[in-house]
Amino acid sequence: MSGQRPEAEAERDQPGRPSTGTAVNAAGEPVGSALPAELARVHMVGIGGAGMSGIARILLARGGAVSGSDARESRGVLSLRARGAQVRIGHDADALDLLPGGPTVVVTTYAAIPKTNPELVEANRRSIPVLMRPTVLAALMRGHKTLLVSGTHGKTSTTSMLIVSLQHCGADPSFAVGGELNEAGTNAHHGSGDIFVAEADESDGSLLQYDPDVAVVTNIESDHLDYFGTDEAYIQVFDDFADRLAPGGLLVVCLDDPGSLALAERVAPRLTERGVQVLGYGSGDLTNAPVPVGARLLDWQPRDVGGIVEFQLGGETTPRTVRLSVPGRHMALNALAALLAARATGADIDEIVQGLEGFGGVHRRFQFTGRENGVRVFDDYAHHPTEVRAVLEAAAQLVAQEARDGARIERGRVIVVFQPHLYSRTATFAAEFGTALSLADEVVVLDVYGAREEPLPGVNGALVAQSVTKPVHYQPDMSKVGRQVAALAQPGDVVITMGAGDVTMLGNQILDGLRARPQQGSR
């Protein structure tokens, strides 16, 4: 098949460094140089989505022929076209004819695409196999050392930290992540090495399709009950995921999180008996931890849009320091998880730390949008109460630190523009969202971004707004948000657009509103 990658000149492996040469299989062939026959020609329904576009990038890099469709043009779609994908906007049965000879398989995700989609109906009529995205990702991982990050929150940031730290150590891992790395400008890559790093998404149980060598669980908290039905079923999927680790593998769990701590208590005895190592990370007094402590957070101090992390590795007595360019104590814990996973590849700890210090963040994770009239605007993907709380705590620490450092006379305020995501999640967590949003100084709540769901009676942004205890504005008209927030914000304030929907587009509208306002001095 054409498109096979030439072998890279092999480097001799060095102690303390992950493999940097081209990985080979038992036949002496480069890992992943040839795709399985069923993935030679792939049509992807919903190709522009974060997860689907990443799969498409890897398929194209490995010489596959890729076509696809999406509801709208996007930067991701344009990027895939530039790499050779045939992409149609809109969904139609004849999209399956974009590739000569038609596709050998159709790939989709039912989380975003209904089974009644005309392309899926046509695939069934033609007896073309329809595969889910995780099935294809699992096939692409085959033959690699797999490092997978799971958990209710923090998957994308932790996975991205792990990727960047390994790259700094000289590795060239393949990866698939749910957000765009600021350094790489992409969410997926086919690397020359034998390592594959990816998120293991639990939202539909698909993480059970993977067989990790290293598995990270950042936290476990009630979510995705629209799929699982009960908290017990949701929690069980993490137990089953841990059980997929083979002898010689590593499970990394956060001991600060009650959910992942309980996971460690349940699974560590049987995993250890099978030869799987379990390591924990966390803060505070961990002397009674149920598993060995791989890394302990000693201190975190906010600095600029980031922080200084002091930590101690298991077995060491001298503290170490890493300066992160991403804000929040939760990011400090994510960094420790990434560090332990990277160390499992044989990478040198000092080089891992240097890599973490070079990590510049992920698209839509406390991402700086712009500054006008003394007001900074950020954007974040947070769409669960715990995520909202973590981001707003980080923002509050940022403005408080600036006030202490004398950057301004008065402490700036935190203004959040929140768009609830999914009617089912909003109905379940409306009160919890209100409590978390109350960490901001002023709150604007939009209506629900339904995505794949139909509206539920009485479930809207007002349901969330009524639980907010700080000044709150329910704004169902997104076209008015830019001017409204511009009128609220004062120099020194931080504005955060927040949610998993199209709220991300409002950042520039807010900046336009601030730009049109008369210049104001600092407080």
C-alpha cells in the first residue's frame, strides 16, 4: 500500500530515556507502517469532531484513504482536507462514494450521530461494516506500549502533559487527545516510536476496548448517568478498566479524590497479585494510603497564569520543584499523574520535569482569548460542577495573587459566562452548578446547549441561575452577551467563557464590546 513511512534512522537507546528510534514488530517492520486491511479506506461520519478528526489524522499519516462528512465547515475539516481527506459538508447517502471503490468500513460515534443518519443507513444497506471510534483507536494502538489516561475530569490536560513531557525526553509518541495541544497545534499524531498515549473516555464505556500498559485514573465522580443509569454502573467501568492491565503494567491513581482512592482500595490487592503495580499521588498526610505513594504534592503557589509546584517522589527525601504555565492546584495534581506515567517509560525524571515546565496548555483549557480595556478574557471547556469549581478557584487565586503582588490597587473580579451542556446533566446537577458558579463574583448563565439531546420540560439556564448566590444574570439571547459582559467588566477583571458548547464563540464578541467602550483606568 502506498503512503508507507520510510524508516527513521535508529538511535541507540540510552538509559533513562524512552525509545526514540522507529519501533519495529516481530517481523522487523515499523510499527503501524501498514494499516489493517479493513481500515484501508475509511469513511467517517462526523469527521470534524475532536475525537473523530484525531483518528482521521492518524489514518492519513499511516497511508489510509479517508473520506468523511460533517454538519459544518471547521478548522478541523479544513486541516483534514489539506492532508488529503475527502470531506463533504452535510449528510447524504452518496457521501459513501467519495472514495474510489467506496469505503471498506464506516466509522462513527453514536454520542453525536444518530443511527438514522442517511450515511449509516446506506452503509447498512450496502453491508459495509460500521465501527465505533474506540474500536478503530484500539486497532491503531495495537503493537504499541499504551499509556492511557481516564477519569471524570482532567483527562485531556493530563494526557497532554504526558505527551509534551515524553516529547521533551526525546520520544516521538503517537497520540490521540480530546483537545488541541498548544505546542503541537494538533489533537493527534502518528509517531515513529513505540509509545501510544491517549485519553480513555468513560462516557459510554468505550475505555473497556483498550488494553493499557499504563493506566491513569485522575478521579471518579458521578457523571454520564444518561448512559450508565446509576452511579454504581459508572464506577464499575473504572474497576473493569483497571482489570485490563496486564502483568507488568502500572495503575496510577489520585489519592486526593475519594472516587479514585476507593478504586485503589478495591483493585490494588488483586492487581498486585497479578504483577500489576499500583501507585498513588496526592497531597497532605498519605502515610495510611492503601497503595505506595509515587509522588506527593507539598505546596502549590500561584504565579502569573500558572504556579510553582513543590513535590516529593516516593523513596526520596529532598523536595523537587516544577513551574507550570497552567493555573490551578488541580493542574499541579495532573502534572504529578503525568510525571508518574512518563517515568514508567524509562524517561529521566529531570527531563520529565523540564518537559512539564514547557507545557503551554490545551485548546479551551483556561485558554487566553484576549485583553481589552484592562479586562482579560479566557475560555474553558468545563461542563461539570467539579470542573467549574476548579477553574473558578484557579481564576480567583490568579486575581488575588496579582493584588498581593501590587499589580493593582484593588483585587480584580472573576466574571463567568456559563453555558450548561446537555439537558440530562443540567437536570441532575443544576444545584451543584449554582454552588460552583457562586465562586465567581458575577455570573451570566446562558441556555442549555443540548448537543445530541432533546429538550426536557423545565430544564434551562434559569434552573441553574436560581441556585447561584452571587449576582447572576440569566441571558437566553447569546447575541446580547458581548455587550452585557462588556458593561459589567472593569479593568483588572477576568472574564471566563465556560462550557462544552458554542459559548466559546462569545469571547471575541466580549472583546469587541470592551473595545467599543470608552477607555477606563485601573482600579
